[in-house]
Amino acid sequence: MSPADFLTDLLNPDLAFLPKALLIAVMSSIVCGVVGCYVVLRGMAFIGDAVAHAVFPGLAVAFVLSGSLVIGGTIAGIVTAVLVAVFSQNRRIKEDSVIGVFFVAAFALGIVIISKAPGYAGSLQQFLFGSITGIPDDDIYVVAGTGVFVLGIVLLLHKELVTISLDRETARSMGLKVFWLDLALYVLVTLAVVISVQTIGNILVLALLITPSATARLLTDRLGVMMLLAPAIGAFSALVGLYVSWSWDYPTGGTIVLVLTALFLLAWFCAPRQGLIAKQRLR
């Protein structure tokens, strides 16, 4: 399928789900790209995977009650994030251990809930791997509103989030409220993950959060530029991934992740300063 044919399908009223899927994928990529920069700076990629597990019971309850998956996942993720932030204050147990306990428990709860729903196998596959055909119109507005809210909080707390991402002890000595900033970051990650689940799936959503930011990190040393590059890389990958998946009937989420990975590998080898080829030339 040529790009022109793909554009024709996007404008076809009988394929209304296709532009909706593209819109949500691009919006999700932009939000995940921005929030993912803090996650990469802090070296806490595990949090993205853990949050994807945490939102699962909310998705399951929303599915059983025929409610909004975005709202259900957000509530579950925020509740779990609060628990992690509270229990992480006990420095006898490291943050990653607390995350592992609560977020995996939340995922297990989600599996138990969804197993009691009609059409268990099909609905579980939709949650885990995404579905471009089942996105309600209302979710577009929910995703857009959530995305604007997340980006607004990022603009408001940018300096503080950078500080705790680079050095938590310095942040404490400066008088910053580390607990509340940790909680804010967990909630931002949760919201970014939730709005991405329907398109890319619960299992693969970590790639949308981490890979664009990691790729941007290879291309620049400036945080501001990184936070512009990451969402651009994510949005471009969503567009190309959807085009390839629609043209050759591949799973959408997996295709988007493979495009992201290809761009990461390209940057790894060819980045002007940090790429493997450039380093070999300097040597």
C-alpha cells in the first residue's frame, strides 16, 4: 500500500476507526515522550513496566462495568502510586522492591477480575496487546484532556522534577517536597501509560514511554532539546507503525514498537556525537 492509499483510507468514512487510532497513538506518543524523559533521567525504566501492571485492575473493572477504560485505569494506577510513594519512605526497603510488590499484586488482581468477565480470552488479548478497532469516540476527548493536563503539570513542575530525577538528596537539602514530587511523577507516568494502553497494549506500553526518550538522549546533551525530540520520535513511529501494520496486516502495537526500536538502533550507531560510528572515528 502506498502512502497515498493510506491517506485515502484515513479519509474514508467507512474506516472511521483508523484516524481515531492514529490520533490517539500520536497523542499518547507525545505525552509518553515528554514524561519518559524524566523516567530515563532518573534511571527508573522499571516504573513504566510496573505502572502498566498497576492500571490493569482498573481496566478490568471498567470493562466488566462497561465504563471508560481510561478512567478506570487512571484510578487504579493513582491508588497504587500513592501506596508505593507512602511505603517507599521507609528506606529499609528500596523503592524498586516496593514497586515490585504492589504493582505485580495489582496486575494479579486485574487478571482475577477479568477472568470472571464474559469473553475472557478476547478481552484479555485486547488489554495486553491493544486494539485499534475498539476505541470509543469519548475516549478521544478523555485522552486529549488527560494529555493536556499532564503536559500542564510538567510545565509547572519541570525544574523540581528534573532536580529529583538527577539527585534526590540535593533536592531534599534545597527544601523540596520529595515525597509529593515523587507522587506527582508516579501519577504523571500512570496517566501517560493509561492513555497509551488501548493502542499499543499493556505489555508493550513501556516501549512508548522509554524508547523515544532513550533515542533522544543519544542525539542530544540538552534536556530541552531531548524533551522536544522524544515526543517527535514517538509520534513519527506511531504514524509509520500504523501505516505498516495497516498495509501488511501486522499487529499495530508490535509494529510501532519495532519502528521505535529501529530508530533507537539507528541513533545508537549513527548519532553525531554519541553514536558508535562517531566514537570509533574519534578513537
